[in-house]
Amino acid sequence: LRGRLSDADKLTSDVSVVFFGVNVSCAQCHNHPHVKDWTQDHFYGMKAFLARTFDNGGFLGERGYGVIKYKPTKGPERTAKMMFLSGQTVEDANAKDPSPADQKAEKEALDKAKAAKTAPPAPKFSARAELVKVALRGENADFFARSIANRMWHRFFGTGLVTPLDQMHAENAPSHPELLTWLARDTAANKYDL
């Protein structure tokens, strides 16, 4: 990785690794050289869900606006769309900065919550909430369920069905694919109750 990871870059990598079993940090600087599944669009698409997150007096806050721009290895600068690891995108009506009056109102609400030592108010459009929705919808839920099943297997048996734990992709097949598929399906069917 070039330089030091920003907080948003680290959060993007951590969320992808822990919840979805996918380390996309390599795609921050370039498309993955060995795994066609992971491109810069994937990294910055995940970052677009999380970059509005910030510390508000010890509570996790989220702005209701903001965009991520990046320079791909080839071509002009791009504005990242909120994109899940499967490639599914989410439209963001609040991608542009709000009016100065709206920014002032948001800042006042955040300052008030910080002074009162309470959680900040959620934005009208929560990118993080959209990430949860898209991640648990349809086939996307396989990322979460497979990651949980693989981590639990690792915890109890000392090695995952996919190793390393953060390398769940087409180029790194599970040792027992049918078992991982069954465990993931069973985990989801039981509402992820461990």
C-alpha cells in the first residue's frame, strides 16, 4: 500500500475483511493482479458506503453527504458509486454537498449531541444502512454468511475452510466447498444466530 491508510481506507478494509471475508485493500492502488474479482471500483465502491463515518465525541457519527473520488491506474479521475463486492450499486441522492444552511444545521445537531454526550442523529440517507441492506439482500448475503461460517469453523477447528480467512474469492477455493455452502445456508436460515 502506498503511504499510510486513511481512517476511511482502514474502515473499508476492516469491514470487508471481518464481515465479508474479503480483503480488497490491494485494489486501493490497482486492480488485483491475480484475482479478477477485485478492482479499484470494488475498493472505492465499498469506501463510498463508509467514508461519511466519523468520531463525534466518542460516538460513531455519519454525515448525510459526501463523495469519493479516485484516480484509477488507467483513465481519468472517477467518482465512486456505492458498490457492494458483488458489483451491485446503490443510488445516492445525497452525493452532492448540501446547501450552507443544511450544513450549518447538521453541524449544530452534531455539536449538540457531542456536548450532551449522546449519539449523533442519523442522517436522512445513511450510506452505512444502505450497505447493510444491500449486503443482506439476495445472493449478496452469501458473502456475510460464508464469512461467518468460515470464521466459526476456524475458531473451533483451528483452520478455516477458506484460508486465509480474508481471501474468500474465486481464485482461492474452499477445502470443502459443499460443506461451506451448507454451513452458510444454515447460518442464514437461522438468522445468523451463532
